[in-house]
Amino acid sequence: MIRLLRADAKAFTATLTLNALAAAAGLAGPYLVGRIVDDVRAGKGVGAVDHLALAILLCSLAQLMLARWARYTGHRFGERTLARVREQFVDRALALPAAVVERAGTGDLTARGTADVALVGTTLRDVGPDLLVNGVQALFLLGAVFALNPLLGACGLLGLVGIWCALRWYLARARAGYLAEGAATSDVAEILAATASGARTVEALRLEKRRVSASRDALETSRRTRLHTLFLRTVFFPSVEISYLVPVASVLLVGGLLHDRGTLSLGAVVTAALYLQRLSGPLDEILMRVEQLQNSGASFARVEGLARAPRTETSDAAVPAGDRIDMRGVRYAYDRGGEVLRGVDLTVRPGERLAVVGPSGAGKTTLSRLLAGVDAPTEGTVTVGGVPVVELGPEQLRRQVVLVTQEHHVFLGTVRDNLRIAEPAASDEELWAALTAVGADEWVRELPDGLDTRLGEGGRRTDGSQAQQLALARVVLADPHTLILDEATALLDPATARHTERALAAVLEGRTVIAIAHRLHTAHDADRVAVMADGLLTELGTHEELVTAEGAYAALWRTWHG
């Protein structure tokens, strides 16, 4: 928060100054009322009262104008600061490694970027300025009571001990409560998002009851966390409301005794009582805002928490010397599972076509993720041109290695927007060349607005083949020297797969290719075949060499051919 305040220090200082002036103008009313009381008791005429009443009116108008100006300045400051928070959130979200996003879940990231950011925005726009205005007013009011009479000021301050105790009890529990509520909300969003996106899989595997049960459990946890924060509020606010009466009552009692002894005027007692009675307004607002601050503070922590998400340090200064890929002593284990890769050594030569085969669970997909820099090895190194893949910045990595999987995403926006994700500076000629290379130029030319046609929700829908062609066109624009194919056509129907494989052939021309092969004809056409089993690289050689060796690959090949 200090960093955000420094970014717009002038506006924050102006807001603070205007609030102080408004609070100072507000002090005049009770003081002048006390003067009226003393003047009337002294037998002064109506003219004296009229002059003081006019002064009260002018001071009230001045306070109104200054407070309005302060709120205007504060709201503008809040909106600018919110814009910075949103921009930083987007930058941090885009900078997160893919593995971190996958483990956290898209539902959690969505909840942080929507509900949490919106709550932070409300705080910066409304809660912050109100808290500042009322905080300054409360300090000025207490200071004014002390200026009238230190003993009355001490009585008023001691009368606020009840509020302090209630606030301390509340703050000791509120932060953890609201953080738990935010986490439970994220879990609900994650389960709903996962169930909706995998609805067909849920139906196919008859997992409806299990998903409904998981959703109910998440909702019950969310309900309990919300009831807990509600309980905190129902204890906190009644305690505070009762505590407001104590300072006024104590000042009236002590002030009455002092007036009876002739050490304090009646006007001073009335003024002190009015100050403390007026203090309930700012304090009420402050305590209300403190409650909101606990909620929004938890959201702010979740938004800012992206900056602390684990990420690999990248170095744009490191430039690979060549295109050779080396894996040395690579081990990898997932957070909630055992070791998936156990000491893999592999070298992929520039321009080579390498097929990686093996049974399900052998570690093939994990190997592809490490080669593409999506994950970092637990032990060992994966280098391209002598530079660790995970140390390459996103721009450099995209020029070196690209992973093409079975899943392809069409982003909301135009065809041009979808393609320029890979190369923002690409000209229309380069975009058409990339589309032509993958055989997508024909259907794109038939679109109503060509490259300017909007895709996705509210625009033109694309089928699986077209989505995959757009993804491959992005690969052409990125122009990496190495492509890793995790069976990019495995989920497509045969006709679509043939179209995509023809497009792939154009993309693969002249590049190093590492293919995670589920169909052995891919291995037959490769320069070399790597066989994975139980996280180990068990065989490596050409198709003919491995068939002749009568090992695991030969057994797979015979099974494939019946």
C-alpha cells in the first residue's frame, strides 16, 4: 500500500490536507454553541447570538465545501490507484509460469481477478477516502476536548476503552476469517469452472454424483466461513454502539462537578459534550470501514499475492549458442505424487526428428513439459544451446522451443488478434503467409471481414480443425527452431486429423521435432526413437535398430501390428 501511495503522493497529500481543513472547520460549531450558552447566561443581547449563529452557518458551509472537495480528490486518487492495481494484476498473471496456474486452478485466478479486485476497487474509491475524512475529524474532535480541559479530554479518552477492547477482539479474528472466506469462495469457483468445462467427461464417466457432492462440500465450507465472519460482526457492532455513550456520560458527570465548583463554565461543558457526541459519527464510520477493510484487506493480500507466487528467474542476457537440446540427470516429482522422471539423459540434435514412446504413465508428457520450459526439473538440467531452458525469458523461449498439445484455444478478438499473440509486429502479409502455410487461408478469406472477423463468444465460432490451424499459424509466426508435439491430433476425428497433419507437415519443415507418440507410425518415420518406462529412458535408437534389439519397443511394435 505504501508503494501505491508513493506512486500518487501529490493527490494523497492534497486529500489529507483538505480533510484536515474540513475537520478544523467542523470544530467551530460546538465551540460557538458553547459561546452562545455562556453569552446568554452573561445576559448579552440577541445581536451577540445572531453573530455567533452566522459564524456557525459560515463554518458549516466551509466544512461542506472542503469535505466535498476532499472526497472528490480522494475518489480520483482511488480510481487511479485501482487502475494501477488492475494493471499490475494482469501483468503478474501473464508472467506466472503455466505450471503455477495449472496447480492453483483457473477458478482461483478468476476469483482473484474479479471479486477480489472489485472489492479492492471499492475500498480505494469509497472506503479509503471515507476512512481518511472521518479519521482526521475524530483526531481533531479529541484534540479539541483536550484543549478545552485536559481532565475532560482524559475522561472522554478513557470512555473509549470499551471500543478499543471490542476492536482488538475483532481484529485478532477478522483477518484469518476473511482470508478463509476468500479461499472458500475460490474453491467454489474452481469446482464450478472445472465441472462446467469438463461436463461431457463427467457425463461419460458418470461422475455426476461425485461432482455434486464435491460442490456441496465446497458450498458448505463457504457457508461456514461466511457465518463465522457474520458472527464476528454481530458481536463487534453492538459492543461499539453501547461504548459510544460512555465518553459523553463521563464528561457530563465530571464536567458537572467542575462547573459546580466554579472551575469550568457551563458553555465549556456543553462544548465538550457536543464534541464527544459528534465523535460518534466519525467513529461509527471508521469502525464500519475497519470491518470492510478486513474484508478488502484479505482480498488485497490475495491480489498482491500473485507477486509472491513461485516463479523461475529468467535472464534475457543469456543467448543460446546453437539449437542442441541436452538433458542431464533429470529428475522430476509433482507436489502431490511420487517421482515421475528418474535420472533421464538425452541429447536432441538440431534438425532431428525424435519420437518418444512408452506406456501411459511412463513420463512422456512430463518430459515434453520440461523440454518446453513449462516446468523446471527437481534435479538435473535441461539446456538449449548450453542455456537452461527455464532461465530463458518468455520472448526468447518462444523463439527456441514451442510445445504443441491436443488443446488449442481461440481467444476473444479478431483473427488478427489471435495470430499476433505470437508476433505482435507481424504485418498482414506475414499473417496471410502463416495461414497459407497451415492451409487456413481459404476459410479465413471466406469470413465476412477476413482478418478483422471477431472469433469466439459473440462472433464467429470455429471448429476443432480451424482452432488447431490458428494455433499452428501462431507457431509459424513464432518461428521456433524446435517443436514438441504431444500428440497434437490424437483427439481429432480422422478427417480433421488428416487436414491437421498436412498443416503440421508444413510447420515442421526444417525444424527439430520431438513427438510424444501414441501411434507408432509416428515413431516409424522418426530419425530416432526414445522409449520411456517408469520414468526412465530405457532404449534409444532408430526404428530398425530397436526392432532388431528385441526389447520393449520391439514388443510394442509387434503388438501395434497384431
